Amino acid sequence: MHEFYENPLCGRYADEEMKRLFSDDTKFSTWRRLWLALAESEKELGLDISEEQLGEMRANLTNIDYAAAAAHEHQVRHDVMAHVLTFGECCPKAKPIIHLGATSCYVGDNTDIINMRSALLIIRKLLVNAVAALADFAGANKALPTLAYTHFQAAQPTTVGKRACLWINDLLFDIQQLDFQLDNLKLLGCKGTTGTAASFLALFDGDGEKAEELERKITEKLGFEQCQSVSGQTYTRKADFAVLQVLSGIAQSASKFSSDIRLLSHMKEVDEPFESDQIGSSAMAYKRNPMRSERIASLSRYVICDLQNAAVTASAQWFERTLDDSANRRLSIPEAFLATDAILNLYINIVRGMKIYPAVIAKHLNAELPFMATENILMYCVRHKGGDRQVLHEAIRQHAVQAAQQVKLYGKDNDLLQRIKADPVFSLTEAELSALTDPATFTGMAERQCEKFLAEQVKPILEKYSGSLGVSADITV
């Protein structure tokens, strides 16, 4: 039994890679990498920093004494200074120049940007795998007719594959938005306490070009092309909103997918993966609840709502810096990524193991198809049987009313086609009636649209990110 609360995102849902990214080890070793990049760049621009000092820092990037850091923080009540002191203790020669000219946000904000970029790359990898799994599913079922719904009422048929293309299309939109944010994600840089770089200007004896070059060097060392052109002490918190907006969009897409799967599960057209020893209900042993889709819906709701944190935080900043963002961002940013990671692993897991039941799909389609076929029957009988359109229309209306009563009042099967076949006014043979009610003739361009979409929109994305394919997407609970 665990004595204290543990975050369920870490204990139950998120994958190891994402949890490791937002770990203390990654965070504080990145702080040290930033201090090293600062010191290296300051030396390159003429400050009195020795190679011995830099070597000491390089040797201790991951040698973090967390007990010492906690003790320092308890004393000084400042997390960054606690780690400056802790780093200095294992780098005694470098201690005088660690954090030289910098403010807390130099390590805090830049680390957040670095981690968000790495996290977005993980999310993109998962998105691509979700698209690949859906593309396989769509291609395999591109021609399988199924009843389509508007307002969850029976409407013109589509195909199972075409419906899957709608799910893919949402994810392609999310990939596009993610790529845009990745391309525009910028480091804070090193601009000092109010964004004026005054401390660095002083270090370089008023040489503004060196202060600017320092920022360019640090940006390059950390693997970025750009840093913020202007800032206060922090980068604009609108950047956080832009990133979390991508995650919210993914959650929206996944939640829509999960709702469709839950509805299809209710109709027994689809089953989620279900292990041989899995229990669907503690009370009802026969049940197979769509728990993975329900979990997607639940976690997606969290991510969608979490976006409001970033929006309010961005709107609430005062002048060049306030600290009312810090505690919120420690929660809202990592947890949005951890939850989205869990959502996409579930998404991939469901699609890869999802079962469909064509006989049930056909049964539901055939229950509604007679009504949909009446217009085709009417046109055919006028053109090829010499029928009177008005007489045929009234006959169909009367038969449809009677067939509907059999279905709704008595729970019987829809016998509209049998009624039409037996009515001499139509003069239809069994073969003619069968041809007129072939489900494939009611799905329009669905199969062709599916093929074209997979070839023209999906294939290029999968080829572009082919190196990301093959994640395991196992779930633990």
C-alpha cells in the first residue's frame, strides 16, 4: 500500500518515454546543460572562464544530489538557487561562474520549451501510428457497406472504411497543427530579469553585439534556430496556450472517435480488444464494456479543460513577470502531455485490435434499406415497367406505413420489400428487386473517396514520417 497520493497519469496511464521526459532527472540535467551552454558561450566571447571549469561542469551534468538540493531549497526558498548551489558543490572550480548574468527563467523557461519540443515529437510519433493503424483498417473495409447516421438516425449508407477516413482526417488536421507549432517554437534565450539583457550588456562592458551573439550561440547549442525576439523575464505565455491548443485538438479528435466506437459497441457492430481474462463488470459477468474508449473520452475531457489553464495564465501576466504562472504551469503543461500520450496509446491499441461484425452491420443496414430503396424502385418501374409514377408513389406510401407499423408496434422485421414484390402494380421479379436493393449501390462515392483519400492525403504523411512507425502502444490497465 502506498502512503501518499500518486498521480494516476504516471501510475496508470502515460507511457515510460513521456514520463521520463517530464522527470526531475530530465529537468535538472537540462538546467545544467543550459548553464554549461551559457558558460561556454561567455568564454567564447571573451569572459574569463577556463576549460577546467567547463570540463568540471560537463562531467557533472547528471550527477544531481537531490537531498542536497532539497536542503538548500528549504533554506533559501528558491528552487533555481538551490540547484545553482547544488551544482556548485560538485563543481567547486566552476562554482563562481555558474548562472553568471542569468535569471531563473533562463533555465526554467528554456527547459520548458526544450521539453515541450521533445514532447511534441513523441506526440507526433503516436499520431502517425494512429493514422497508420486507421489507414490499414480503412483500406481493408473500404467497400463494406454500413448504415450511416445523421442525428444518430438512419441515413444514406456509407462504408466502414469511409467512416474511418473521417477519423483519420481529424488526426491529419492535428498533425498539421502540431507541425506548425513545432516549426514556430522558439527558445526564450538569455535576456535577463526584465528582458533588456542589461546584465549581459554589463558583462561585456557595453558591447551590445556580444550580448546578442551570446544569445545566438546558446540558441544554436541547444538545437534551436530561433529564440524570442522580445520578452520580459519570461517568454510570452501565449506560447504555452498554442502548444496546449494542439493537445486539446488531439483530445477532441480522439474523443469523437471514442464516442463512435462506444455507439458501435452498443449496436454490437464493433468490439474493442478484450483479453481472455479481462473482466467487463464486477457484477455482470457477461458484459464487455468499451472501457478503453471510455477512458479516451475521460482523459480527453481533462486535456480539453486543461487548455483553459494556459489561456487564463497568458491573460493574467503583469508587465515583465509575475509568479502566479509557476505553480499552475508545473501541473498543466506536463499533465496535458502525459494525458495526451495516454489517449493516443489507447487510440492505437483499440484500432489495432478492433473487431467488426459484418453480419450485424448487414442486419442493421437491411432493416433500413427497404425504405431507402423505394425511390430507386419507383424510378425503375416508371422507366422499365411502364408504371404510373403517381400510382406507384401512393402504393409505396401505403406499404411503407404498414411495414413501419409492423416494426414499431410489434417488433417485427421490416417486410416492405416483400409487400412490394407481392403487389402486381410493380411487376418486379426477385432478381430485379435484389439488384435494386444491393447495398453497394447506395454508398455513392464512399469506396472511391476512401481509396483517393488514403492515396493522396494519408500515404504522403506516412511516407514522410515512416521512421516514426512501429510503436508498441501497450496499455497497462
